[in-house]
Amino acid sequence: MRTLARKRRHTWPFQLATALFLTAGTTATATAAPVPGVAPLTALHTEGTALVDGYGRTVLLHGVNNVDKTPPYLMPGDHFTVTDADAALLARHGFDTVRLGVSFEALMPTEGVLDTAYLDRVAGVVDTLAAHGIYTLLDNHQDGLSSIWGGEGFPAWSIHARPAAGESNPGFPLYYLMPSMNAGWDEIWNNTYGVVDQLGTALGALAARIAGKPGVLGIELLNEPWPGTAFASCYPIGCPGFDVKYQRTLQHLTDSIRGSNADVPVFWEPNVTWNETMPSSLGANPPITSPNIGFAPHDYCVPSQLAIYLHLPLALEAFCGVQQDKTWSNVDSFTKRTGIPTLVTEFGDGDSTVLSNTTSRADERFIGWQYWAFASGSDPFKGTIGQQLVRTYPRATAGTPDSMIYNAANGDFAYRYLPRPSAAPTEIAVSDLAYPSGYTVQVTGGQVTSPAGAPVVTVTADGTGPVTVHIQRPGSAGAQLPASGSAGSGSADSGSADSGSSGSGASGSGLFSSLSGGSSS
């Protein structure tokens, strides 16, 4: 009864917050000027396991994280938040998404009072990225729950638990085992003092502020949520009991967002024991029935992370492939059960082999990703890291993807899809690092419609049959696709077709189009 009374007592801040937001209005912010040659973005939505744009094309997202964890948050000139120059760099590398960190403590630093200036800054970054053709996922970020434990995310006023006298704090990531922090997480999952209601108000205000902005990919409800005192029940095979309670929280927050913005996609992240290969039971009981829901898992290698954070031998990275196979098996099981799209919203490591474990498995499943992490003024995409991340890939497909291969070592790319009518062509972002002497393009079943050497190759289908695209360095044998699945051709493609000459049209049969690219940009 005491808990219920205290929850009711916290009803007034939600009403006050809404009133303050509606009456205060928003500070006018200049919309970023359109960038010449960049087509306006269209809003994304989910269709089955795919993300789809306003032209009906299947969208694949490759991008980065930009998460500002400390106040004053997203300030111009802070040398961390992405700028127009950063957006131009990311676009030049072919990236089409940024996971932009937002936080509860920034949205509502004082109980019941929203920071509308912060909301305007968020909207400004969204506009800057959209002007360069980059979608923004707004990530409600936390690490370590709150500043109470040396972390960030939930404002201190929203959590009642406090460390006990003499309770040791071992820091990230072991502070998740602290009894006091687990008590704080339990407050969230039980909504003990109305903290989920308050967070819902804050996220609802965020959703209202970015309504009508097609550059918003969606809102991710909570980064790496910890199960609290239920964490031990998650090992060794997952914790369906906790996930039922967790899903209720996610649905509560989703409903709060949809009350302000009915159309924005919402991304649900599994509880963080997923990172230790524990499967997620989200959508098992009950099923996920709300529209426009995406799944936002992470793909980290635990042995590698132990080496990084606990200074253990780097040789542990040799076990990453086995662990990541288990993670991706969990992705497959989740997809089969729920039928919703997946976007890997964090992965990253200084070892290019570990990165390849993620990117290759994502390619096999036509799943997008966002690399951790990127800060303003930097270009981390050099050497072997850039080789793995700056890839040639179909960012928008006017049809159904069938098979894709990319060889990060030499840039050989092959892709097959089954076309469907669309008002816009298939777009393939071409790595600006992989082709120092230019690239060649061969298309079977369609036509190249972009200029030679363009940073984005556009393709239109000749009819309803499968379309196959090869992009490679001049003289390369090219990549070879496996036998067709959904496209139904029943035979493997050869990547060794004649590259043709610059600007050439279709060859004799009319089924094969060739265009030789110029120097990479």
C-alpha cells in the first residue's frame, strides 16, 4: 500500500511536465540547408523483417554511434557531437545512419520539468544529418544506471536507492553487481516510485519534438538494461520470467511515445545479459503486436571485452567467433519467433577480425548495424578498421534482397535481388576506400543509371526477373554468389564477367549492362 500511495503522489509531475512542454513551446532552430545532390529522406517503417522507405524500397543501414554522456549535452562546438562537417565525412564513407545518444537526465534534469532547449538541440542534429542523407536513431542511453553509482542515464532524483555505507564500487562493468544498484534497477522494473511514468513523459516529449522529421529512423527505448536482482535467473539459458516484466515496461514506454507520435518506429533492446549470449524472450509471452517495432541487439565479444576492460590477455579474442556465432543464432531465433526487423545498434572492437565477425554475419542476413563509436572531428575509418566498416552495400533495394557478398580485402561485391515496382531505383553505396583505381559494374537483369565513378550506383530492373549486380576493381575476378534462394534462378553467379568499358550500354542480349567507374572519391 505504501508503494501504491507513493506512485500516486508522483502523478502531478507528469501533468506539470506536459503543461510546461505545451505552453513553453520550442525555441526556433534553423533547419539545415539541403546538400546539393542529396535526395530528401523519406520516413522509414517496418514491413515484416525489413525496414522500408517511402518508395517501398528495402533499406539497409550502416552507421555509427555518437553518444554524449556528460552535461551540458549536444552543445555546438563541444568537439564531440556530430557537426555538418562530420555528417559530410560520414556520408562520403557511405554511412546512412547515426545512433544519437539522448538521456533521461538531459530530457528531464529536474523532476517534472522538460529541457526544451535540449530537445531543440536534438532536433538540430537530426536535421544536420538528414541534410546529408543520414537517418538518426535516437537512443535513450544509460550506462551504470545513474550518476549515483558513477554512471549516467537516469537522473538522481528519479532513483531512490543509494549505496550502503562502506559498499565498494568496482566501476564499469562490475558495478552492475552492487546490491544498491540492483535495488535501483528493481525500482524501474516495478515502477516503484513512478520512474517509468516519468521516463515515458520525457520520451513522449522527445517524440513530439521530432514528429514530422523523416530523418528520424526511430527511438530506442533503453540502452543495455540490466535485470536488477533478477540477473542471476538469466544464466545459463536466459530469463523468460524477467523478460515478461521487462516487456511490460517496454510496452508502457512505447505507448507513451505513440501518444505523442503515432508513426515513429520504436526499437526494443534485449536485456544486457544478451551480450553474454543469453537469449531474449521478448515477444514470446505475450507476442509483440504493436506496429513499427524493431529489435536492437548488440554484438560484443565477451572475451575481447574482458581483455579490454579487465586487462586480460588479448589472446582471448581467439574465442570471439564461437561466442558471436551463438549471438547470431539468438538473432535468428528471435527473428523466427517475432517476425520483426533487427538493427545491431552497437558493436565494436579494435580488432578487425572481431569487426568482421559482425559485418559478415550481418551481410548474410541483410541486417544493418551501427558501430561504436564516433566523435566529432575524427576519422577512425582508416587502416583495417575502415576496410571492414566502409563497405559497398545496397542501402536501398527496389525489391526483395536474395544474396549478398562483400570481400573487405579487395572490395569485390556481388548482390542479387528480386525486383518490385518502385518510384526510385536500387541504390548501392560504393566504398570510397576500396577502389583506389576506380571500379567496374556489371548488372544482369537490369541497367545502371548512375554516371561512371559515382559514389552511389543506381540500378533499375529490366523486368520481373532477378537482378544481379557485381562491383569490383578493374581486372578482379569478382565475388561469386551462391545459388539463388528467393530469386529462384537455381544457379550460382560468376563474378568474372567482362567489365566492359566506361560509359558502355547494354551488351548484345540486352540483359547485361556494364559501366566502368572512374577514380574513387
